[in-house]
Amino acid sequence: MRHASFTLATLEVDDQPLRLLTASLMVVRRPDVAALDWEVVATTLPGTALEQRPVALVMTELLDGRLFRGDAFVVRSDEQRHVFRGGGGLQGLIPTDDLEERP
């Protein structure tokens, strides 16, 4: 199993920015599984909880400003803590992340 994690500077949910305190993206490549597993965990300033539903995420990585995009599902959310589970591909990964499929 290979994985990569990224600290996020920004996070948009369906084109609406969240007011982040902290957020991270974790991506996992499991052996013999074609699809990547990925998850975003975010803590925000107090606001409104998100309902459980499919969403489109746009994220900017903190250190190099790299942009990530992907469809996800809101797993849980309260006024400050939010967990999103990737529901498909994730745009923005590069070869040096070492997550591409291997034969």
C-alpha cells in the first residue's frame, strides 16, 4: 500500500469556500485495486453543518499551491469538523507522488 498526504490551504465545496483552520488530504493506493482511496478532513471556523450528499471538491495544497479536484461524499459534518470521502478520480496528482498504478 502506498499513500501520500497533503496539507490544504483552501477547500471549496460545490464552489463555496470553507473558512479553514486546518485541512488535510490523504490519498491511498491499495495493491490490486484500480481506484484510489482518498479522504479530506477539515476543521473550520464555526458555521453550518453540511448535509450528507455528493459534492465537488476543489482544494489547494499549502506548500506549492497545487490544485486538486474530485467528487466526494460528505461522510460527516458538524459546525466545525467535516469529513469527505473521495468518490472517484482525483485530479492534481503528479508522478512524484508515487501513487500511479504499477503492473
